[in-house]
Amino acid sequence: MLRGIKAVMCDVDGTLLTKQGIVSPRTVEAIRKIREKGILFGLSTGRDVHSEKTLLKE
């Protein structure tokens, strides 16, 4: 199904994050599987860089 896909970009607020502001275990697992296939995973957001760095640490 993911054959030929080079990268996946994901919006943060309202997509990647739940209403509680966390990434669900199901989403973490999906991202892990994407990356294991050698596919780049990135964030697409209107947030500032500092906010994103903080989010990535969590």
C-alpha cells in the first residue's frame, strides 16, 4: 500500500495531536511503521519552531 511513497507530512493540531494535546499510542505505532519502511515523516504546521521543538521532545 505504501509502495512508492517517499514522505508523509502530517498536520499537528487537530490531526496528529488529540484534543488532550498528546499523540496517541496508535499514532506513535503508525509513525514507527512508516519510518521502519524508510519513509520520511514530517510535520506540517503553522506553529513556530520553538513550539515544535518542545513538542518533539515530549
